[in-house]
Amino acid sequence: MKLLHAKGIKRNYGALEVLKGIDLEIGAGEIVAIVGPSGAGKSTLLQILGTLDKPDGGEVWIEDLSVFNLKDQELAKFRNEKVGFIFQFHNLLAEFTALENVCMPGYIQGSKPEKEIVARATELLGLLGLSERMGNLPSQLSGGEQQRVAVARALLNSPAIIFADEPSGNLDSQNALDLHRLFFQLRDEFGHSFVIVTHNEELAEMADRRLVMQDGLMS
Ligand code: ADP
Ligand code: MG
């Protein structure tokens, strides 16, 4: 089953054509790796597929919904419920504990009682082996732990698809491997789709598909 469909995606920054017409389909439960040199447009593409940025041309459908035809407020709600993000630098809020960071997308989404959000966050942190770390601030966690908290946060609203931009780029090889295995475990157990931009060839080889981006085009 097709989860995401992108057609003719273009993005310019001034005179610079960063994306030159990208077509892509992602299946439900599929793990797709995107590799390619720095400056190829990978992060720009991920931001658009994840609805954080709008293209200058082309269209993106997620679950058959044309996302950029939604009003801004509807799009924000859709994004919060359907899409998760993991970045190279975890982007955890420094003044909040691991548990509070993981709860954040639930508070933003705003429709569930706090008790339910905290229970879900606690369950996820347990699943990711962080039960003992829930009360810690990000600065009191190792790099691998911080990234697992970011994964738990991305999972809080049970998104259909998770976009990860060089998620293991800041980890040593053992922590990177653990994180990659976690993605596959989550896909197998919960059926999330993953689109992962990476320089890690081991991960790219493990993925269901390895796509190459170069100079604003996908091959
Ligand atoms: P990658 O993730 O593959 O390294 P990016 O998508 O980050 O590539 O960037 C692609 C190109 O777009 C680069 O030349 C970069 O300098 C340019 N670029 C990215 N974001 C912006 C921006 N906000 N304003 C201007 N140029 C940008
Ligand atoms: Mg990038």
C-alpha cells in the first residue's frame, strides 16, 4: 500500500534550483534510505516530504491527501498526527526532562488528557530502554540516549511516517548500529514507514530501498 506519493517536487532558493523535479513513492511500513553528497538537496526534500516546507512546484500526497492543499492550521494538525521527525542533533529542549520532551508532541496536539500522554511517553521510554533516565535532563544523557529520547518523541503520536535526517551522524558506530536496529524493530512491530537521509552505507544497505540524490535529482 502506498503511503506517500510525491510528484515533480521543485524548490528554489533565489536563482539556485535545489530540487529539480523529484518523484517518489513510499509504501506503508517501508524503510527507504536516501544517500548522496552534501548539498544534493536531501534535507530540503525531507523538509518538504514532512510538510515542514512547501515546494515551488509539484505535489505531495500522504494517505491520498494532497497535503499542500490543506489550510495552514489543518496542515499543522495533520503533521502533528501523521509525521514524526528525528534530526542529527536531537533538538531536545534543554530545560525539560526526557519524559517532558517525549510528552511535548502530545501537548501540542492537544486532544488527549495529560495522564494518557504521560502514560504513552513512559511506555515508549521503557520500550527504548530509558525507564531509568526519564527524569534526566538532556545534558545528563549520553549521545545515544539523547537520540533514543528523540525517537520516543517522534513516536508519541504514533505517526504513519518518520523522517530522519542523518539521525546517526553524531553517534559512534556502536550507538549508530543500535539506533538503526531500533528503526527496523519499530517498523516490524508497529508498521511505521521511515525515510532516512544518511551517510551510513551499512544502514543504506539494510534499508528496503537505497535512493541516491545528486544535484537536485533522484536516481
Ligand atoms: P543536503 O542535505 O543534501 O546536504 P540541502 O538540502 O541542505 O542539501 O541543501 C541543498 C542546497 O540548497 C545547498 O546548496 C544549500 O546551500 C542550499 N540551501 C539549503 N537551504 C537553504 C536556505 N534556507 N536558503 C538558501 N539556500 C539553501
Ligand atoms: Mg542535509
